[in-house]
Amino acid sequence: MSVLKANCPSCAAPIEFQNGATVVLVCPFCRSAVARTDRAVEDLGKVADIADSESPLKLGLKGSFKDHKFELTGRAQLRHDAGGVWDEWYATFSNGWVGWLAEAQGKFYLTFYQPLPQGAILPSFNALEIGQTVEQIPNRTPLMVTEKGTATAIAADGEIPYKLTPNERSDYADLSGRDSAFATIDYSFNPPWTFVGQQVTLADIGLGDSESVQREARATSAAAMSCPNCGGALSLAAPDKTERVTCPYCSSLLDANQGNLKYLHALNPSPSPREFVLQIGAEGSFKSGVKFRIIGAVTRSVTFEGIKYFWDEYLLYNSHEGFRWLVHSDDHWNFVEPINAAEVKISGEASEATAEYNGKTYKIFQDAKAVVEYVKGEFYWRVEQGETVRAIDYVAAPLMLSCESSANEINWSLGTYMTNAEVEKALGVSGLPKAYTVAPNQPFTGAFYYTYGLIPLALLFIVAIFMIPFSGFGSTALPSQQIILPPMANETAPQVIFSPPFELKGRRNVRITASAPVNNSFAELDIDLINEQNNEVESVNIPIEYYTGTDSDGGWTEGSQTEDATMSSLPAGKYTLRVEGSWQNWQQPIPVTVKVEQNVNRGVNFLCALFVLLIVPLLAFIRKFTFESSRWKDSMFSGYE
């Protein structure tokens, strides 16, 4: 098609289709949607004025993508059946491309029409399932269905490359893939059309400076709004995005259509035993110093074994970043951000299920139905008490990966654990209630003790190894000598015998080992070390006993036929052993074998040091085990008893 100049069929004002791909142009004078045909122009009906928002984009804005320049020449505004409005900007490229830049909740998606391969047939809208991979759409990465819905065209401006009919409803499906891949299936065409591209930032498309664009203020001001039920004055932080708002005066739930309030019904009282601890309107800086404002609060619950467990979620809003959540559960806090569902990989089933995201593995913690119990403030979707989704949580402290799914949508988010002190600092508040339990993704803070407590143990082993050459190795002063004690005159008159003399070195311990062939009997040996130079005597007692037998449990033994005794270092010199023995079978002689060794490594000092140094890491490991037990005892998939 060529550039066309014509007159609006509704108001006769001059209009001009600037781009050859333009199908519909919105008359700037009467707001009629004018379609170009092969022969003339056609009036499709009036379209509403574009609802001004805090979007950084505007018609006429120029950018570039993959080194190709484009200009925003059209804008369509659509409403989701579940509430919420998003914009689709028509991007005309200098090389002839036609692209769509979708803007929703502070995110941007640039897509282009992509015909299907010959013979490929897409699933019907009704047959399409959330989480399904649509293999018919060629792409560098598989595309998964994350949302199904019906859009209503409510407003438009500029030039549109398709036949936009005011208030026309059309089914669509959004798909996501790894590495920010994105696609949309438009079921208003038969067969459906596919638009494939990726999530982008303004900087990616050469519009990084457009964040400073100032939008015209909305005609409906917050100060002018009042509750249609009680007349109380209301103030909306995001009137262009808000779909539901509650009245703080009469507890009414109101529909908010671009700031036009409509009474729906009175809210049921909150069944939660506690009230919200944060105030609507509070502002705080969270990740990367971005300032968010609390615009809504939700009390939700899950039920286990007939018992309801409640927690609160605060909706955070920033005009450029979109929406985030601050979750308060059991007096623990998490800052929650949305993530790409296609980036998450699920493995295993039931209690063995894990999720992988961004190189980290998360273990399943909970899989239950989450119910909206109470709401306060304003929300970007048509929230209702009793609204239910399936909620699955996976944990890898300090992170929590969460999936919320319904029949037509699946959303993944990543929560980061925050301490009370961090939340208080971010919001400028104090006195938040302290937690006395362990949160599912609360990090263990005692790792310092067993991590650094193991360092002294390592040093102990290193010192022990390096001390071996300095302390020397063991030596034998008296090799094994067998001496025979003759029969005793009576059981109270021990026999005495002497060993050959031997040399002892100074500053080395002395170990005397003695053995006797006792069997179900004993021998008592009193051994003296006699210094031949000064006749000084060091004495040790070495009792030897050995018993065997059988009982109902089988055979048993007790004691040993060999025992030893160790003395500290003695002065160097020549020594003799004096062995005085008494034994049970005293009427018979008994052979006794003795041996003397020096510099014997008993490891007593090492073992004592080891025991002392083990106390701190051992207590830390016990604390760690207790901490993990407390974490998982509340899980549906607990591995702890």
C-alpha cells in the first residue's frame, strides 16, 4: 500500500496514512478509527482517549534495535479480562520492519510477526495449557505458555498496522523462553498469528534517555476521588494501573477503572489474628537503591491438616520499575521480584522435587492452595476475597523460588530474605516484631564458627606432622626379653628377677611393655627401673589378666595378655629392670616377656588439643543441624523428624 491522504469519514477532517503498512489511523480530531481499504477509507467507530500513564514512551519517539532505526508511530491500549491495562506501541523501522513494543507493569517486549513453517498447526486456544511448550513456533529456545487471556481494545492513537475495531475482544497467549525470549499468539486471526521477539530494556532499544520523558497528568486527580459508598476521600498512587481499591473508612471493595470508582461490596473482616504492621503509603529503598511505595496489602492463608496459617504481602510500586512484593510471614521478611518462568527447570517429583534457576538448585518446601483472606489499599488486578491459586515454594537460603499458577496464568518470582533491621532501615520504621522461628529461606548465620573453627584443627595436624622430625622417632632401649619367674613359695611371697642392663637417653619418655601367657587367670608385675649410677628407682605396676568364656550370646573375652606403662623422661644412663611378680597359679613357673622403648608417641597431647579444638565446630554443627531441623519441620516435604 502507498501513502494515502484522505478525509475522515466521520468528521471530514484531513488525515494522512504516513506509513504504507498502516491499516488503521485514529483521527486526531474526532477519535474515529479509520481503516484504509483498496478503494477508500472506512469508519470503524469511535475509540476512547488513551489513558495517560507514567510510561516513558510517546508517539514520535525514535530508537534503534540491532542497528536498525525505528519510530513509535502508533499505540493501542488493551484491557485484560482479569483487570489491568497494557500498551502496545507500533514501531516502524527504516528498513521496512514492523514491530510491536508491548509495555506492561514496567517491562517491555519487542516482537515481530513470524509466519509458521509450512504445515505447522498451532493448538487451539481452548486446547492450549499453561506450562505447555509450543514446538510449532521456531525459536532459538523452547517457548512455554505462561498466560492465556482475552484482550479488549479500549483505546488507540496514531497509526496501527492491523484492523483495530473499538471494544473488539480477542484471545491471546503469551509465551516465554530462556534468555529473555518472548512470543505472543494472536487468536483473533484464523489461523492464529505469532509474534516472536524478546524482553528488552529501554537501553537495549536506544531509548535509555526516555525515562526522563514527562507524561501529562491525568484529568482525574487523586484528590477529587471519593468512595461511592461513604463519600470518604481516597488517593490512588497508580490510578492508571489500579483495578481494585479498598475504602479505609467503610471497608468497601471498589472497582477502579482508570480512576472511576464503583462500589462492589463490603469486605469480610480479616480472619487473621493480627493486623498489618506496615502502613499503606510508606516508602523505602530496597535493591539497588530503588524507592518503592507500599500501595496495597494482602492477607493470605494456606491450610494444613485443618489449620489455617496466615501471612501478609505488601504490594510495592515504582513508576519505572513496576510492582514488587514485600512478604511478611511468621515475622520474617522477603523482598520478592518477578522472574522469567522459562528460566526455571523442574526435576523430580513430590518430596524429591527441585527447581534450578540461575545456576542454583532449590528444594521443594511447600505445595498448597493459597487463598486471599483480606485486602487493603490498591491493586493492579481485580483482587477478591477467596481468590485461590496453587502456590509452590522452593528454597535455597537466603533465596526462595515461588510459583503461583491458575487456569490461565503462571507466575514465578524470586524472594530474598531480609532481616528486621534491613526492613526497618529501608522503610525508616522501628519496632517490627521479632521472629522466634526459622524461616524457610532464612540463612544460617553460625557458619563462621564451624568454618573458622576448623582452621585451628587443620593447623594442629600440620604442626603434628612437622614436629615428627624434630621430636624424633621411637627407639628400643631393651629388646624383648623373656624371663621366667620360678614357682612362688606361697601365694604371698612374690618372685623377683632382674633384666640385663641397658642404656636410656635423657629427655625422652619410657614405655615398659610386659606380657605373660595367662588364661582365665592373672599376673601382677611390679617393675622397678634402677639407675645403676645413683641407685635411684622409678616404679610402675603392670597388671595382666585375660579371661575367656561363652554365654547365651556366644563367646567372649576380657583383658589382654600384654599390657604396658609409660613414664616421663628419666636422666640418661644405664638402667636395670627389677621384675617382682605374683600370679594366680603361683605353684607353677611363669614366663614373662618385657621390652623397654623410648620416645614413644602416645598422642596424648595431640588428642587433648584435638578434643579442645573440636568443641567449637562440634557445637556449631549441632546448632546447624538444629537450625535445619527447625526450618524443615514446617515443610510439607520435611526430611527431619
